[in-house]
Amino acid sequence: MGTLVKKWLGTKSINNEKRLPRSKRSYQKILFIAFWIIFLSTFWFMFQAYQRTAFVNDKVNALTSEIETETKGQKKDSLINQDAAVTFAKNFAVQYLNIEPDEKKRAEREKNLTGMLATNLPVQDLEGTGELKAKRIVRSIEPYKFKEINSNEALITFLVKYDVAIDKKPTESVTQLLATKIGTDQTNFNIVEQPYLLPVPREAKLEKVENSLEEKSTVSNPNLTNEVNDFLTQFFTSYSKSNLEEMSYLMEKPESLGGFADFRGLEKTNIYKAKQKGHYTVKTLVLFRDKKTNIDMRYSFTLDISKKDNKFYVNKLNHTFN
């Protein structure tokens, strides 16, 4: 009996030693609660910051889009990109290039030029004609290039042809480019910088557009090839003479030559499998003959075709081999 009591008392003593003090347990509880409060608070503030950032970004994007739209609208409405700008520059080019030795006519020309120049750009800053002995006569002026610098300025270049006559010497014909920089106050125009002449660029040496699918294998099925060629012959025969309503039965976006030429044949026809199942890409050179002149014309085409109601149909037609 005494032994059991001692054993029981010993166990109780050990349990009491293992049990944590009340103050230490309270401290751990406080740390646990504080951790979750800080964690949830941090998450909440991060969420709020994200919401505010997204809101600000949306506002900034909307404002940027509005500014871009307004800027495009201003450019579109600006006088600088209207036909009037080219007309003004062309009129100036005529006045500027035409010049005669006669002093009265030169004085009249200078007066006309002054009215077209910026207020702080005198004619003397453009040229000096004191020792002029030749006569320059404009033959033609054609627009060559238009470059919009900003909503108030543009550089307009013309291809000009003029004759130069000096005393009894043979008249010399000259072809050059004339670049004119014009400005606008959205009401009128002025030449805002000295115009300048440039040599005509050399002739371009470009290569023709080639078949973009040339390295790809063509359709090898002879029955399909014959069927497609028969359809192309029928299609381009109709294309040469039918109206748009009739062509709507053969193609998605109807077009035709309207009867001014006759279909003569197909050349360099290649048929390829398209990416879309059941579709084929056709590249061909089509020969038409102009009815009035009998001139044979070769037109390049790329077609996307597929079967519709068991008959071929042109889903897309482009006037190119590429």
C-alpha cells in the first residue's frame, strides 16, 4: 500500500514538472494570435494596394487611349494632310521655277513669292537673281512624295520638268525633284524653309514577285488537278464577262472584268493543299485579250478554293503570286 502511494505521488510530481507554467502558455497564445493578425493585415493591405494599382492603371490606359485618339483626330483634321496643302505647294513650285531675265517680270515674281513665304523668310534667303541671263519655263509638276512632319508641317516633293533657254543656245530640258517644306496655322499655308532641287533617283532594279509556295509540293492527284483546272477555266471565263451578281455564285467577294476582255487560257498553274482541311491554294497566270486592242494581258492570281455543294467555290482571290 505504501509503495502504491509513493508511486502515485511520483507520477503526479513528474506530470507537474512537464506541465508548462500558465504564463508561458499565455505568451505562446499571444504570439499565435499576433502572427495571424499581422499575416491577415499584410494580405489585406497587399490586396488593397493591388486594387488601387489596377484602378490607377485602368485610368492611365484610358487617358492614354483618349489622348492618342484625340491626337489622331487632330492629325486627320489638320490642314497639313489635306489636298489643299499639295495644291498650295504646287502653286509655289510654279512661281518659284518660272523665271525670266526681264526685271519687271522678276519683280512681279518676287512679289508673288513673298506672299507665299513665312513672314521671316525673305526671297533673298532663297536665291539671288541679280546676274540672271537665262529663262526657266516649267513644263510639268507632279506630286512625288508627301511626308507629314507634324500636325503643322509637311515636306512635299514634286517631280518637275522645265526648259532652260539661254540667248540663242538650244533649249535644255531638265528633270529634277523639288522639295518644299510648308507650314500651316490651320487657316492658311506658308513656305517655312528654303526649297531645294535634287536629282531624279536612278531607275529601280527590283525583282518580280515570285510564287511564295514555289518550294512546297503541289497536289499530285491527277484527277483532282484536272478537276481544278476545269473549274478555273469555267471560273475565269465567267470572270471575264459576267456581272457581279452572277459571280456571287462562284466566289465569296464577287468581282469581274465586266466584259472588256476575253479569257484566253491558263499559264503556270500550281495547286497546293491549304492549311484548312478541304481547301486548296491555287497560283496561276491568266491570259486575257483586250477586245478593243487585241492586246494579250497576263494577270497573276492566288485563290483559296474548296468544295461547296459538291462544286468548287472561290473563298478568296488576290491579284498576286505572293
